[in-house]
Amino acid sequence: MTDTSIARRGGGSASAPAGRPRRSHRPPKKASGLNPKYIPYVLLVPGILVIGALLLYPMFQAFVISFQKVGIPQIRDVNPRPAEWLGWENYTKVFENDIFWSSLRNTLGFAAVTVSLTLIVGTAVGVLLNQLSKRMSTFLIIGIMFAWAVPPVAQGVIWRWLFDAEAGIINWALNLLPDFLSNALFGRADWTGQPWTNEAFSILLILVVTVLWSSFPFVAVSVLAGLKGIPGELYEAARVDGSGSWRTFWKITFPLLKPVFAVLTILSIIWDFKVFPQLYTLMNGPTNREAFNLSMFSYAEAFRSPPKMGSGAAIAVILTIILLVVTSFYIRQMVKSEDVQ
Amino acid sequence: MTTVPAYKNVDRPRQDQLNRMRKVAKYRAKGRRIALNSVAVMVFVVAMFPVYWMVSTAFKTNDQIFTTEFIPFPTSFTFEHLDRVLSEGVAGNSIWLYLRNSAIVALGTVAVGAVFSLLAATAVARFRFKGRTSFLIALLVVQMIPAEALLIPLFLSVKRLGLYDQLLGLIVINVGLTLPFGIWMLRTFVASVPKSLEEAAWIDGASRMTAFWKVLFPLVAPGLVATSIFSFITAWNELIFALIIMSDSSGYTMPVALQFFFGQRGTDWGAIMASSTLMTIPVVVFFLLVQRRMVSGLVAGAVKG
């Protein structure tokens, strides 16, 4: 870190490198007359501009808007009015709204259930992949790759079709259950016409299945990659010492894969907290308020008439804060291992 | 000392026992393999069935679609749904138009994103400079920002800049959404190319530029392809910004257009499945192409940092 002179000198002398002693292994400078000190900054300019203009500054703006009143009069094309400063009013109103609390509950509950199911199923499939022969594991990887590759909107469409009230395959399968069993479990025998996408709870149920189906492959393949990195001698030693497979998993596999699991957990949390396209498709837009998660609630507040952008922004800010708190541990961890290399 | 002679006598029975144990172990291993393979087939079926069901519904006639019976194969194989979505389409335009819009947005995003992320990844992987760590932390943190938080300010800016209802506006936004992860993923690919290769080129008299293009770039290219495909898929699948920025139906992308199949008078499942299939094909092809590299990029980018 000797390049502290940049701030003082600015870019002024960048093109005048003559006479300065050169270190021997530096490339000749004739092609680009740029002092090597400034090269990384020049390379970073487009990236920093994009991230600043499209992510950081809008985030700041969202924060500001969450304290303002921004509706039709402010966003209309002709003669827009300036935004009105409200202070904390958007937030207090949001906190008084029942839909906010049900959205928050849905977001947290959905994430908790889906993240744990995804990790369990994904790890099980990853361990399975590791035990299979080469041909069999390639076959299975290609199969689960299909589930992973389906675009989120198409996922929503597919599962909506599988759970269709009249012609859905799920209702057909439930009708196959023997009547007494179906009656004992669910209190009904005939499932034809069961409108799964009408009620909040069953919408969220379908959402869990959809997201689980599409996201366990990533966990499985990552766990497989991690398992491949564990030396086989460890397992041999465990077997010689008489350790069973369950014990081997918890004593050897799990501790060694901990970093992988940490990352997978965090990534899954980030993804499942803001699941939007699947939910939007499943309920055909922001229709059923009880099934909203925070993303959908923010979208509905800001873009359904009458648009309340301020309150939508407040919800988005709350969601961001929750996400940052949940993931701050991970970021700290990454930064610690990061800044040396 | 009395145990030593005893060992001599056990010699033969031990051999027998060993053989028997080997046999049992062999059977057990075989049983285990069969069990594992059948579980694998089951997982395969569960993962594949919804995709298969989408494709098979797209090729069934309506009386095979709208039935409470289970018809595993489209015995009444038909292209009518595919024909219909390509000619009539939905919301007043052929599905071709929406596929084209999606392709323009995704390719535009990739074209800009690939250049920007390669430059930035080279900077953080090849140079030690002041502010490097802060930049890396910023990259991580901005990935936590939910798109919903950016939705409102970006919507207002897009309107102000006259990019509303323009594919260009969507491209710009998608570049912003995909760039942090692109840089993050690509820098591991750049870092994995030994620096000594470039230094050797410098010693041979190559300039930095030449060394970059002739040495580093060819070696990073596969990683750049993987990163670009990741951005392509993200932009191709993006729904929420396309919903709010494109108001005219001729500018819809596929994810938005698919929403319009759900009508008041029942849903045309054959048509929507045909369209979803068309939307899914490019993504699946890309996935299978870069499958291995993408996983290593995702995990390395995430795990090792």
C-alpha cells in the first residue's frame, strides 16, 4: 500500500512517466502511456459508475423516498409536484397495517421452512450423488439440472398447472388415496375441484414446494463438489475405527463442509427472503393480500393504484434492513477471509 | 504365552470364514448399489416430472389436457398450441416478439456486462491498490439489496430519463443487477491464471495491453463465458422491472407476457405450456453447456471468496 500519492496528485501527471526509474519486471510502457498505479482505477471506473448509479444511489433514494409522500401528483409527466416530507409517517402507517404483519410472518415463516427443507433435501441428494457410480451420478445431475434451469415464472406456471383445481395432477393423485386414509388425514375423499390457489395458506404451500423443487439441485451439486474435496483416507480411517455412516457424516463430513453449508444457508436465505416471480405467477399478480410476502407487499403498495411509493419504499427499506442484519455475520466472515488475498 | 500355539490351529477355519464374509459383503454391496440406484431414479423422476409435464401438456389436444384422468403421454400429439402462440400469441402480439424482446435485453446486458466485469475483475484480481478491499466489501453488500428497494427510485429515474417503455432502460437496469455478481464470479477465474504467464510476456517485450489480450484473455475466456451465461439467464428471467417499465404490450418480455395467459374465462393451458417451453429451452441448453463451470464459479465465488 504505497500508492497513497494518487489522491494528492490526481490524474494530472498520469501521462508523463518519463524519467521515473522503472522496476525491472514491469512491462514497457510505450503502448499505454499510463502509470501502472492508475491502471486498476481506470479499469474500475465503469464498474463503479454502474454500481453507484444503479444500486447504491437508488438505495439511498429509496431511503429518502420512504420519508416522503410520493403519489400520482408527484410522478405524473405534466407539471409534477415536489415530494412532500412526512417524517416517520410512512413507517408508523406501515406498522399499523395488518397486512404488513402478515407479510412479515409469511416472509419469515416461508424462509425458515424453505431454507431448512432445501438444505436437508439438497444435502441428502448431494451425499447420494457422491455414492453413485460415475454414469449414474451424471444421469441424476442432468435430471436435477432441468429443475434448476426452469425460469422462475415458468416454475410458477408449471406448479400452478400441477395444482390446478379441475385437471391438476395433484388432485388426481390425492384421489388415488384410499378413501378411508384420505378421510382420516384430510377429512375428505374427493379432491376434484380443490381450489389450491384461492387460499393464502395453500398458495404458500405451493410456493414452498415450487421453490424447494427448483433450489435443492444447487445445494446438491455444491455439496457434491465439497464432498469430492474431502480426502478418502479420512473415511477409510473412520471405517477402520468402526464408525457407522451416520456417525461418519456428523463427525467428518459435516465439520469439513461447514463453510460450504454456511454459504449455502446464507444464499438460500437471501434468495428465499425475496422470492417474487413464483409468487406473482402463482396468484396472478398481487391479488390475495393474506398471501403477500414483504416483496409483494412493497410492490403492491407502490405500483397498484393508488400508488403509494413512499410507503412501498418504507417496506423495501425494512426488508433490506432485515436482510442486512441476517447476512451481516456472513459478510463479516467473508471480509475477514478476504482482505488478505 | 499359551495363546501362540492356539493361533496355529485356527488357520483353516479362519480362511473359510473370511471367504464367507467376503461373499456376504459382496451381496450386501450389490444390494446397496441397487437401493442407491433406485433412490437416484426416484429423485430423477421427481425433479424431471414437472418439466416433462409442461412439455407434454404443450403437445396434447385440449380434450387430453382438460380431463381429470392421468394421461402420461400425449397420444393425441399436436402442434396446434405451438402454432397458436406463434401466430396469434397473447396480449396482441406473437410470442416471437416477446422472445425477441427477451433476447435483446439479455444479450444487451451480457454485451455490456461482460466488458465491465472483465475490466473490474482484472483490476481486483491483478492489482493491489488502495480501496480494493472497500470495493470488494461493497460488491458483497450490494448483492444483499433486494430488487424491490431499487424498484421505486429506478422507476422514477427511468421515467425522468425518457427510458420508460424502452428495452434500453431494461438493459441498463439488468446490467446493474447482474454486474456485482459477475465481477465477483469472474475475479476467481482471473486470479486462477498464474501471473507469471503475463510477466513472461512482459519480459519478452509485450506491453500490458498485448499481454492482457494474448495471454490473460484466452485463459479467462471460458470463465467469461460462464459468467456471461449467468448474466444472460438472470436478465432473461427478470420479471419485476420488466413489469413496471414496459407498459406497451409490444415491449413485453417473456416473463411478463406469460402472465397474460391467465384470463378471466379460464386459462388456455396448452398455449401457456407451449410458451413456457419456448422460454425454458434456451436456459436449459445454456445450463447443460456450462453446468460444471457454473457450479465451480458459484461455489468458489461464494466459499473461497
